[in-house]
Amino acid sequence: MSIPRRRPWLWGGLLALLVFRGWFAATLPMTGDEAYFVLWGEHPAGGYYDHPPMVGWWLSALLAVSRAEAWLRLPAVLLPLLLAWGAWWLVRPQGHERARLAALLVLLQPVSVWNVLITTDTPVVLFSLLSVLAYVAAQRAPSPAPGWHALAGLLLGAAFLGKYFAALLGFAYLAHIALARRDAGRWTAFLALLAGALPAPLYNLWWNSGHCWVNILFNFMNRHDKAGFDWANPPLYLVSLAYLATPWLLLALWRGRSHLRQAWRMNPDAQAAGWLAAVPLALFALMSLLRPVGLHWLLAFVPLLAVLAALALPLPALDRLLRWSALFAAAHLAAIVALALLPLQTWQKTRLYDGIVLTVRADDLLAQLQPYRDDYLFAMESYSSAATLAYNAGRPFAVFGEGSMHAREDDFLTDWRAQDGRNVLILRKGGAEPEAYAPFFRTVEIREITLHGARFSLVLGRGFDYAGYHERVLSRVRERFYRIPDWLPQRACGFFERYFPEGR
């Protein structure tokens, strides 16, 4: 069936998809990670604990207009449309039919259906795509195009300021230039690309040197303490890749490998798309030998597989892929709507239920805390829960205790010295034992509440003892999360200056 003959259901389906994404963005409660990044946006800074700052900068601008979920998620809602346009542009020289099919295949990839979350991955995916478009524009230019290459590098740097693994696209550029391109100016092109990309990592290194090297510690040291071979990780990576790209597309690429080889030889765009997808995905495969590879890490590179298929495979094969992808997208829509219609109590016997209640009924939970709002600092022991309640309450929730290696921005937001002698309310999911909190307060009282069948504990700590907290918690935090190697030059470290002025 040609595009004109299927146009009514096609445009109807795309409209339904866009309406669904808008509805989902508006009704889905803000998740813990999203609320944590909103916290970044509420405190504009040159960088943040876990990752470079790009999504925080975006959210700072968005928050100046509104705090509504649909507004803050607008970049994520629109991102698939931009990805589809990019796929269309990449394939357009091979004909409008192929270009339309490329755009549709990207629009119907699973993440394009359901992912409306505003996270660090959103700017990475956007700027990676724009960088690829600039790089291909340079390759298509009739004469050497250092300006396009420099722009590709600049956009790669912007993606890097979203998340470090955007650097894998840089390795892909290097591999393509060194091993595939034969034009005389390719190394000049690479130098132009490098010149465009370098300011972002240099800025990030400079910022880290004045902020405890937190991005480096988190991404390259603290989170890899338990790294090692696990036989389950490589198969899990393959399953993740198959889900995101869809199994039928990967199978079609394998079965059509003769067409791929021909396109690889004859079409520079297909060759570039192949290299720019294969190198990062191969590096992730190697990484999976030592640690789990997050599903979201692959998002910037999976659309290029649809582009490669549209450039190389026969039109009937692409038409079949589109049909399967449309059915898969429809199944996602139906499943999500069905889950949204289920009553909250459906999940009551799962171990996640208290967290679901905290997220979905945050206002009801916050109402239980109102009698304490003037006399207590509110806190939780989980960054995700603390950020979720802070977003819904419009007031800070500190992270009490050691926490984990993830999301330690509260180390810089809450000054525990200033809380000495204050009252602190620590909200806990489940029960609580007063003995666990006694070393940090003059008196401790536990009050339990039940909300929608979920149990929560209010730990009412009166008279916070900063000295005891410094000795039992902050000293351990320094040892676990701020072990800065001597070879890293340090301009400043707010954590040490605040709590350990004697230095590292």
C-alpha cells in the first residue's frame, strides 16, 4: 500500500499519538528523577553533582514560565517530531517515499510513543541528532565544509553538557573519518569538528575543579566500585537494544545485509549512518561486559538504525516494518491507558505501593505534614522521594543520612550546620525505629500514618545535634563519595569548605 492510499489512517494515527503524548505528559505525576532535575532548574548553577548542567539550564528557563508538568515536559513531548524530521532530512535524497518511511519508523519506535519525561537524556538526544545532521551536511557539501564540521562539533559539545556518554558520538566521528572517508580534507574536517567540540568538556573540567570534581567522581569512580563481569548484562543489553529499535527492524537489517553492503558502498549517507550508529552501540556492548547498560543510554543512537533501514532496504520490506511498528505502538498506547484507568489499590500488595502512593497522592501526604510546616525542617532519606515531595510542596525537602552515590545535589543545598538545634521531620515509607535517630536529636518521637492503605512514619526529631551528625554521617559521606585523587588539581570544594575546612 503506497503512502497516498494509506494517508487517512496514517495521519489519524499520528494525530492520536500526538494527543496521547500530550495527555500523558499532563497527567503523569512528576517522577523522582524529573523532580530532581527540576530542583537543578530551581537553583541555576554552572553544573550539578551527577551530570553536566544542560537539562538544569533548560528547566531554569521553563520554570520562569510555569511549573506545570505538561509545560516542563514540552521538550520531551516534541522531541520525537524533531527526530522524525531529522530522519526525513537524512533520507530525503533517496526519494520522498523513503524519507517519509524513515520519519514514520522513528515516530513509532517505542520510546517515541511513551517517553514524555524531561531528563538529562532529552538534550543529549536532541543535540546528538543535530550534530549528526550538521556532519552529514558537511559530507554532502560539494567542497570542504569546515564550518559544518565545526557546527557538528559545537552541537556534540552541547550534547556532552547533557551527559558524558555523548562523547561516544565523537569516537564514531573519528572512526568514520579515519576508516571510511577518503576525501583529502577529512583531517582538516576533523580538526574543525574537534575545535567546535572542545570548549564544552574544557568548561566542564574547569567547573569540576572548583566543585569537588563531583561529575568525575560519580561517573568514573563511585558508581563503578562494584563493576565486574556479570553474564546477565550482555543479554540484557541485547534485549534493551531489540526493544528500543524493535526486533523486526533488527531482523530486517540482518536479512537485508546484502542491501546494506550495497548501500554502504554506493551511498555516503548510509555509510555515515552505519558508522555513527554502530560505533556507539558496539562500545556499549563492550561496556555491558563489566556493568549494566541503562536502557536510556541508547536513545541517541537508535533512530539512526531506522535511518539506515530506510536508506538500504527495499520499499516492501520497509512497508512491513511500518505495519509491525504501528501495531507495537498501538499496543503501548492501549497498555498505558489501561494501566492509568486501574484503581490505585490494584498495586497495594506490591512492594512498590508506598512509593506509588507517595508519587500519585503526594498532595494527600503533604496535607498530613502541614501541622509541622512552621516548626520543622522536612526531610527524607531518599533523594527521589525528597525531590518528588519538594516539587509538589514548593518547599525544600532535605536528604537526611548518608544516602546513595546517586543524586547528591542536596550536599550543596542543605547546610546542616545551620540546622543545629532545629527540629527535623523525617518522613519514612514503612516503619521506623527511634533508636536509629536518637544519636542525632535531643528527643525522637515516631508517629505513624496510613494513607490509601500505605504506611508512613513521621520521625519527629527535636533538637538536631550537628556535631553528632558530622561525626556519624558527614564523615562517612566524605569517605564514600568525596575521595578526590591527589592527581586532580582542585581549585575549590564547597563540601570540604563547609564541613571539613582542614581539606581533603
